Amino acid sequence: MYGDQATVRTILTESGDTWAVVGLSSNQARAAYGVADVLQRFGKRIVPVHPKAETVHGEQGYASLADIPFPVDVVDVFVNSELAGRVADEAVEIGAKAVWFQLGVVDEAAYERTRGAGLEMVMDKCPAIEIPRLG
């Protein structure tokens, strides 16, 4: 319901190649680390966004979306559902084209606000699972 295949395809193939990954740190045990690696292997530029602003997978990290000094196409959200709505609002504020809430991250009100602002959005899916399916 919150991520039909047409929207998934649009975000992965047409929304742009610069992906801010919110919640990405150098912790290799976290899902964000592996997903960011897959995104890179499929040609996406990942931008780590985490309070520690660590460099991950060779890319400079930033403490917040607002700190990124260049345009971001897609905001991939690896924070819990209670915090995800604010991240979606920040994605709108910085002019992103799309927002992707990871598996288990659901905020229906944020989905409605984000779509209402004209952005593409997917919830409760993983781009690392979806991108290889595009074949």
C-alpha cells in the first residue's frame, strides 16, 4: 500500500543517484551499513547522516540532512518510526525528490505529508531487496 512497484521503480531508477542514508554509521552490524553497500554497488552515491558524522564506505558523513552542502535526491530512513516523521519533514525542507522508510519504519501521517508535498515515498521496504529485482 505504501510502496507499489511503480513507485519503487521510480525512486530506484528515476529519482536520482544521491542517497542520504539517515542512521548510517560505521557499525557494520547495523542493517544500514549493508544496505548502503548494496546501494553503492548499484551506482548510488551514499551520504551517511548520523549524529557522529562518520565517514562510511568512503563517503563523508553529516550530522543532519540540513548539514549536507549539496543536493540530495533520496532520503533513506533507518530510524525508528517515532523519529521518522521528522526526518521525512526535513527531506521536504532540503528539496529531496523522494523518501524511503526502511523495513519496519511506518508513519502514515508522515507518508501523507510527504506525498502531499510532491515527493515520491515508500514505507516498510528495503532498497537492497528491491534494486536487484529491477534486473
